[in-house]
Amino acid sequence: PKYRKQLATTAASAVIVPPAAADDTALPRIVHPNSYAYYARVVALLNPPAQRPRGAHPSAVVHSPLPASASVGEHAVVGERVTLGENVTLYPGVVVGDGVSIGDGSVLYPNVVVYRDCVIGARAVIQAGAVIGSDGFGFAKE
């Protein structure tokens, strides 16, 4: 709704609009009840994520077996007793502690740190620099 007034002056070749705005433009359009979600799907379709090479980069330090479909980037570290699912991607600098489990299709962007014994489900996307499993429950003065 906040862009409705701009339909008249947009230089776009086509638009995605909700049914309430379908008659507000003569442009080619996709009409969908959740136009924001539909737009997100179109963007993902037109801009697929880059595929990293499968296997472990020579500079990676890997202490656990990897599935053939996994990708472990430059200077990443994979600890002992780590279970990686199929098609897991670890970008450069990722550190995965001992005993961690990461589900199929998950992507950990550069410099993510996962502390020991954490479990990450399938198709998780963890953004660059995130720390999973660190202290975070506060402290008690005594």
C-alpha cells in the first residue's frame, strides 16, 4: 500500500500487486494476495545463491568425515565428532566445535562460530559473524 501512489510514475516494466491495486496500473502485473512474499520468491528465483565448490578447501582444518556434497571454505575449522548433513555449506572462516550436528542444506556464512554440542536443523541459514551456543544467559552477582 505504501507504494500505491508510485504506480503511476514507476519506470518498472512490470509490477507485483495485491488484488486491491490490480486496477491501479496498466503495466504488466502479477496479482497475488501476498505481494511481498511473492516478490521475495521471484527475487530468490532470479538470483539463486552462488554454489561453492564441494569438498574441503586445502586450508580448512577438518577433524570429522564430510559428506561428498558438503562445502568447507578457506580457513574453516570442523571439530571432532561433527555431523554435517548433505549439501551443507560452510563459508570461509567458519568454526564448528566438537560434537556439533548441522542438518541437510544448511548454510553458515563467513566467520560463523558454533560452539561444541550445538544442534542446527536442516536448511538453516546463519548470517556472517553469528555465534551459536555462547554464553548468553546473563550472570549472577555474588
